[in-house]
Amino acid sequence: MQAGATPGASQITGISADTRGPFRRLWEDQIRPGLTSAQPGEGLKPQPTALGSAAQFAGMAGTVASGLMGPTEGAAGAEAISKAIPSTERAGQAFKELQGAIGNHTVAMTDRLANSLADIKDAVDTGSTLPQVINKFVTRIADLDEGPLTYKEARQFYSNVSDLSASERMASKGKDLRLINEFRHALGETVGDTANSADLLSKYQGAMSEYSGAKRLEQMYENAKDVVKKAALPIALGAGGYKLYGMLSDLAGK
């Protein structure tokens, strides 16, 4: 640097200035990571920005479209996509069928579930406050007059503890959240064991996978809907982007 010259910010901080253009910054920092995360095997990692979430949604949609549309057009293509995208309605129907088949079957108290409940009792005895659904579960299994816990009851408890509100989760301490998650996994495991004992494990696992995928798609849509029409979806899908976006929106119930 010449004598008397004023040093630039990059010289003072040692950090080079970002000389990329606006679109290149958006593409490299937000859109491309979102699209990449939606590809098979990448795990759909949460994106830190709305545009990144929109790109993730678009990437998922593009993957479905490229795998299914091909030369297929019209109603046949729409039906193929509809069947491939996870649906809470289909999952709900499968759960209803399972309840009809094994709703009254007894759910066993496994070692994992018993250990989880023991840890929860220790936490409550030392001042922790856990969600009401767990307290009701403990009350239910302690009521001998009600008889053994059934698949129908256990499945409902599992669904409720899985759908805790954001406020309930925020009200729980970190160690208590770990107890809640362990209880959920332990309960889900024994519910699955009940289905397995009736040779319905594959149906149960399929319903669980369908429901989980549908809820994840709904969350992706919520994260992406404000910007997906404007940027990421047309980039990912080209001219057919808006049409497929509308189809996915309908499937997501929006």
C-alpha cells in the first residue's frame, strides 16, 4: 500500500470482499444448498433462510417430477405424482385399518419403556414439569381397573406426545426434552411390537413413514410458500414449475 493511502476494510480485517454478484450470492449461498439437500440420500436438512427452504421444496418437487413425469402427461402424470407424494390422508386410512384389526390388542411394558418411565418419575420428583400427556399416560397404566393398555390407547398417546406444541417444548428444559423424546421412542417401539405380533409390522411402518413424510412436506411448504412462486421453483422446474407447484399446494391442503 502506498504511503498516505487509506486501508480498505479487507486489509484491516484480513477478510476479502465478496465480489460475487447478487444472484450468484443467492445461488451459491441459499438456492443451490436447498436444491442439493432435497436430492435422494441428502436427508432434507433444515435450511436457514426462506429462499433456501423454497429451493429445498422445489428440489423435492423436481426430483418427483423428473422421476415420474417423463413423457406422461395430463391426468395420468398427476395421478402418478399424487401417489408418490406422502399423504396424511393415506396414512390416516392405514392407521384406521390397523386400529380396526388390533385396536384391542394389549401393548406390552418393555424394559425400555419401563426405564423411561422410571427416569421421568425421578425427574418429576426433583422438580421437573413434563407435558400433561405423559402424566395422563402414567395415570392410565397405574389404573388397574381399566385393564391392560391397548394398541388403540398407546397409539393415541404416541400421536399426542409426538405433536406437542411449540410452547410445550419451549417450556421444557433440555434434559426434560431428552426424557420426552426417549419416552416417545420407547412407546413407539412397543406399539410397533404389538403390530409385529399380529404380522402387521410392515403396514404399521409404512403408515408411519407416510405420515412422517407428509408432515415434513407440509412444513417445507410452509417455509417456502412466500417465495417459492417467485424464484426457486421456476429455476428448478422450468416452464412447468408453476403448474406442478399448484398441484403440490393442493396435495398439501393449501
